[in-house]
Amino acid sequence: MKKAKSKKTQFNIRKFFRFADKGTSIDMPMFIITITLVVFGLIMLYSASYVVGIYRMNDSMHYIKDQVVFAIVGVIVMMIASKIDYRILLRYDKLVLGLSYFLLIIVLFMPEFKGVKRWIIIPSVGSFQPSEIAKFTVILVFAKLIQQQGSKKMKTIRYGVVPFAVILASIAFLMVLEPHLSGTVIILCIGAIMMFVGGTDIKWFAIAGGVLVVGVVGAVIMFPDLVPYAETRIVAWRHPELDLAGSGYQSYQSLLAIGSGGLFGLGLGNSRQKHLILPEPQNDFIFSVICEELGFIGGMIVIALFLALLFRGLYISSKAKDKFGSLLVLGIIGQITLQAFLNIAVATNTIPNTGISLPFFSEGGTSLLMLLGEMGIVLSISRYANLNKGE
């Protein structure tokens, strides 16, 4: 009786979760790249954060200990997700979308932290950012919509623009209310990438660009006070040394950290800028600490790892079994690499300063857990892809 009950239970579980077939294996290059990023990220997070932990919390392990727990849980989640048939997600797109809307509304009623409302706080448990879930939501929902619409419908405004624009606009609106402008930009970019590769006619992107230009010009005309403000921000970006007491401070200190690292760096743990000089060394400017301690070589290794993630992801996407899987990989890998290179661009003052974390490296449990869960989906898709084959 016990044996029969066990078989029945196993059958029901397999039917619900749709586990991958035995004999299939995940893509090992992608798995190795991911684990390397996680381990490297933990090492650099501890190096970048222990000084801040001592000064702020009287605990050098304050930032790293929770991150290690999230990393362990995240890797377990990744391995479980890699064993589940990714196509089960087709059933739950509406549920995930509804959950994202609910969380993005709930967060607006949370207490402010540094002037924003980005975290949902659960007493005795911790906090998390709904924006991290919203990023994946856009990828999932868009991937299913694009597969349903088909290439011909995607060329029309009714099917290839309107439903996507409604979802993007509503999510972006809720995120602007937090406000979370950097997260909004990333989500809009993810949506645009998904629509472009999904087959939305290029003319709609041109029209959207024209509307954006008209909107900016109209804002300048209607709100002339914005002009000197924008001019000040641009000057601070191009010449941060001219406003060291204001908006140029962060970028200037970041450039000092990167420059002082030279070719090989000052050595792991030997950053000077992380001693309460460089703002948020454990988060937005962790790349600056990496360059200061490991030099140009260390910075290039980080960039090379993200490039490897990108190219391997593109390969898996091109060999995916179906369009849904291909689009999921493109969206997930696109999100990670876009966020990584935006963070690096801010740290090197290539673009104006805005708060964007470096995936796998910056402190943040929600982000790391979501990233590893998403990589589990990529690995699941790789099980069914025609990898290492010429077709």
C-alpha cells in the first residue's frame, strides 16, 4: 500500500511541476559562468562592505552574512528551477502579472527610506523590492504574448504595440510613484528589447521616439525652470570636479577609485575609497572598488564574465526548442547584461549618475534570489535546446 501511494504521489507531483525528462542535462558553460559570478560577487561584496559595516553597524559581516544566505538559497532555487519544464510558466503569466501589480501598489504604503518607497517590509523577516519581480513579469508576459500573436500580428499596432504599451505604461507609472526611475528605465528597455526581437514593426519605435522628443521639447517650453536644472546636472556629469560638494561628488570619487587601481590594483581588501569616502561601495559603486583593488585587469574580468553570460545566453536562445523559450532567455540575459553595463557606465561616469546595482555583486537579497531563479529558468530551457548541434 505504501509503495502504491508513493507512486501516485510521485505521479501527481511530476504532472504538476512537469519535471524535465531524465537524461537531459543543463548547459554547463552557463552554469559555470553563473556560479563564478556568484562566488566572485560574494568575495568582492565582503571586501567592499566590511568597512561600512563596521562604521554603520559595528559589524564587519553585516552586509555579507545575509547575502551568503540568499546566495545559498538562490542556488538551490536555481537548481530546482533548472529541473522543471519551463513551459509550465505559460499557465501562470496572468497570476504573476497580477501579483506584480499588487506588490507595486502595496509598496506605495510602506515607510519611506531615503525619500523613496521601494521596499516591502515584513516584520521579523526582512524586506524586498517588488521592482525585481516586475522585471521578470515583463519578460514572462511579453514572451507569451509574442508567441501567441505570431509574426504577422506583431507588425500591427493592435497586437504588436497596444497590449505591450498598456502593460509597460501601467508598471512604469507605479514605479515612478515610488519613485524608482532607474528601475523604470530598465523595465522600459527590457520591454522594448522584447518587442523588437518579437517582431514589432520598426516604424512604431520611430514614432515612439518622435513622441518622446516632442514631449521633452514641450516640457522645456512649459517648464523653463527645468532648463537650468538640467544644465546643472549635465555640467556635473561632464565635469564632476566642478561640484565636489554636490552632484559631482559621487562620480568624482568613483573615478578616483578606478584610477588609483592602475593595472593590477592595490590588492584585495586594500581600497581606500571605501572608508566612508565613496558612497555606497557595497551597492551602486562596487565596480569602482573592484577596479581600485584588482585594477584594470579585475574590471575587465568582470566585464568579460558578463559578456560570456550574454553570448552564451544568445547561443542558448538561438537553439531553444520554441519561441517562448527563446524569448525568455533573451529577456533574462538582456536584463542582466543591460543592468550590468549601465552600472559600469555610471561608475565610469560614461552616463549621468543614477542608482543601478551590479547584478551578482551589489548587496541585495531580493535581487540575487531573483537573478538565480531566472538563471534556473535559462538552464531549464537549455535542457531542451539543440545545443552543440549544427542545425
